[in-house]
Amino acid sequence: MLTRSSHHQKRLFSTTSGAIWTGRNKALHDGIHQSMLEMVQFIKAYLSGWDKVNSRIPWQRIEEE
């Protein structure tokens, strides 16, 4: 499904999928419901933090094969 997607699209898809799954589990098991805005804010903050960490790594990573 994601074989022809860009690295950015793959990261966004996997992060969004994880956030949806975690939100579902919180709602189901803990009774905590997130709004869509809260989920989008989490995804943006997570990806931003990930970019900051990767920019500090001294070696070069391979984005695309």
C-alpha cells in the first residue's frame, strides 16, 4: 500500500495510525476521549520532536531506498 509513497507520507501515515489506535484504547479502557484537534496537535508535536532528534544525530540517515 505504501510502496510508492514518499518518506514523509509514510511517517505521517504510521504516526496518525498509532495516534488513532492509542486514542481508541484510551477511550475504550480509560474513558478518556480526545478531540480531533487534540489528536492533530499530538501528531504535529510528535513529528516535530522526531525531526529535532534526527537533526541532532551525527550520522546521515537514508530517507529513501
